[in-house]
Amino acid sequence: MTKFKLKDQIQENKLLASFSIFFVIVFVFLGVWQIERAAHKEGLLQAFNSEQESPPIRLTSQSPDWSRVFVDGIFDSSRQILIDNQIHKGKVGYKIFTPFRFDDNKIVLVDRGWIAQGQSRSDLPQLNILEKKSRIIATVTSPEQGVLAGSELLTNEWPRVSQTKAVEVIASAFKEPILDIVLVLDPGSSQITEFIQIKPFAITPVKHYGYAMQWFTMSIVLLGMFLYALKREK
């Protein structure tokens, strides 16, 4: 019986070998990339947790994402925003973004938590809030535009319903400029509705490690199929 020689078989099946080796390398590369992403997010998560455990500092234009801050000012109850399509504990509702005026002429949007949707989409919830000088403690966030639903991003009547958390879209409802961040109220605030735990990112490091394992498994399976195919052609 002729001894099976892998090198000779590869030479005789160059197209199959090129295809298999190329995708094995691609799958390994993607697995390594997912591990690097996981390590990067673990660092971000450590920074987030450290910020959350730190005492709040005064809000400034240089306040970094996830930092806990305090600011003195007044809520504007007449111009509130409802962020649509917010699912919480299996129920449909809204996030409440309320403008907060501070330092006389500056405005920042404040995430006051989640509130359930009414019997219909036209039945908007009551957004009661006290308009008095107060100090709030919150976490700095920079919401992304995300996936948009519907052709109308922002309704015309107050409280306005927005299909996105992006500040650049919501800012169009205001005549005065607003900061390009959103402050998420601390759960102990008297002005919050139902607090939703802040997630620094949608995909956690654990999921990235899981994706890496999938890519590595696919590379092993493909390599095994390639070697099996060579042996069958022997």
C-alpha cells in the first residue's frame, strides 16, 4: 500500500488546499481579534466600575464618559423627550430625557429613567417633575444614534417622542445649544422614575470570548474536513 503523504496530496489538490488554508487563517484571525476586543472592554469595564465607586465631582465640559458628577440647576418640565421603544422587564415603554438648565444659560439632557407606555401609542404618560433649584448626581454618558425605527425621528408636540437617543437629533427641538452628553440620574434621586442599570456597552467581554471560541472551533472543523477530504482522495 502506498504510504499517504500529506505534502503530495496538497500538491495534487491546490485549489482545495488554498481555499481551506485561507479560511482557516481568516477564522483564527477573527478569533484573535475577538480576544483583543474582550481584553479592551475588560479595561473599559474596570474603568467604568472605578468611576461608579468614586465620589461625584462637579460637571465640566471635560467630564469623561461614565464619570459620576453633580450639578446645580433647574429641570425644565415643559420640554421633555420620550425615547421610544425601550423594553424593560418584558414591557414596552420610554426613557425620559428632561432638560436641566445650569450655570444660567447651559442645558444638559438628564435621563430620568424608564416609564411604561399607556394603553396606546397616543396615550403618552404623565411626566411630573418639580421645577426648583436642586442638585442632581448622575453619570455622564454619550448615547449613540443606534438603529432607527420609523420615518419620523422626532414628533412635533411636547412631550416629544424620539426614535433615537442621539443628542444631535434631539437638539433640533431646542433653540438654545445643549451639551452633547446625557446625564443618567443616580437610582437614589427623588426625580427618577424606574432606574435601568447602566451598561457601558451592549456586547460584554464574555460574549467576545464566546465569539472567539466559535471562530477557533470553525477553523478546527474546517481543517479537519480538509484533511479528511485529502485522505478520501488517496
